[in-house]
Amino acid sequence: MKIGLFIPCYVDQFYPKVGIATYELLQKLGCDVEFPMGQTCCGQPMANSGYAHLTKGCDANFIANFSGFDYIVCPSGSCVLHVKDHLHDEKQEEKATAIRNTVYELTEFITDVLKIDHIDGRFPYKVGMHVSCHGQRGLKLSQMSELNAPFFSKPEQLLHSIKDLDLVALTRKDECCGFGGTFCVTEEAVSVKMGQDRIKDHESHDVDYITGGDMSCLMHLDGILKRQKSRIKTIHIAEILNSLEN
């Protein structure tokens, strides 16, 4: 199984350990992983800001880098959803379609493609799971609380298998953190207040770490935590799952 590792630009620039953890985890789970060196931004920031017509170069470059893989895996639900919904190229639409159908968020790939529901690892801390909007409502990684339907969560399913990890049940478990890409710039005050509210939920459950599948949301929360001089830290779920022993 040949895997193309898709690492979002902000992870590559600011949180390379998340990319490394994803790479190592996939290898430990038996995947043949390759990181295309020519990859850049998938175009999501432009599309979300109303400039989708300017992403053609990003689309062409993404196709050039990720064509030919059995699957493409990324530790970011928002970037995966963008590619699934918006990757097109009139000159090579067949390749674009193949990519849209084979790109997966990390926990989605582990549970749905590899069919793994248990990972042997250890993380002896109290953890709160932040559910990002794109992953939940777009990729259906977990059930939405407003629906009268059975609960499920692909990320939590994997976290529950990690030894000594105490995963708390939050009061408002799928509330938005307020990041929203450029929303946190154009609506700074609202964004910060939403982030503060999200953190209060975790604080009330006395967590040591806030984890999640999107480093963008965790980056937003981490900035607020540091300004509040909080003892709570953020960590991407790939870093927890990568505690898997060889």
C-alpha cells in the first residue's frame, strides 16, 4: 500500500513534529509512506476567503505531487475536506477525481481503510478531545450532538485504546473553538471569546492536554492558553497515537 503523506503548510512551517509523528505512525502501522517534496498549500485559505478562482496553481501542483498513490493521508480534517470538495483541473480532471476519492484524514484512514480500532500506546495524562468542525460535520469523523443518533467518534475510539490515557467527557464536546481560518483575523474578538469558552470547558474538567485532529484549531487554543499562562498544553492526536511501541 503506497501512501502519499500530505502535510499542511502551517504544520510544515510551525509544527513539524506533527508531520514526523504522522509519518512514523503510518510506518509503524505497516504503510509504505512517501513525502512528495514539491507539495505546497492546497489552496484552502484562498478558497475560504472568497478567492477560489486563484487556486488553480495550487490544484495543478497538488495533482502533480499526489497522482499515483494508493491513498493520500493528512493530519488535518480541514485540508482534507478542501481537497475532497474542491480539487479540480480541467486539463487533468480524471487525476483530480482519483485524488478526491483517495485522500483521507489520519484517524479516518486508520479506522476505515486499515481497519484498526486499537493501538498499543501509553500516554499517562488527563486529556480533553477538541472536535474540529470540518472533521465532524464535513468528514463525519464523529457524531454531531444536535442529532438524535447513536454516538461514534473515530478519533476517540483510537484514544480509548491508549494505556493510562484518561479521556474526559466534556460538557459541550463539539462546540467550535472560533479559529475558522481567516475568521480569527477578520473577527478577532469573537474568535478569541469562542476560544476562551472552549478552554473553560477543558479547564473545568482539569485536563492536562487538549488534543485534536487539526493543528490549526489547537494553534488557536494554544495561543489563548499561553496568554492566560495556563498549565494546559495542546498536542495533536498523531503525537499521542505515535506512542505506539515498535
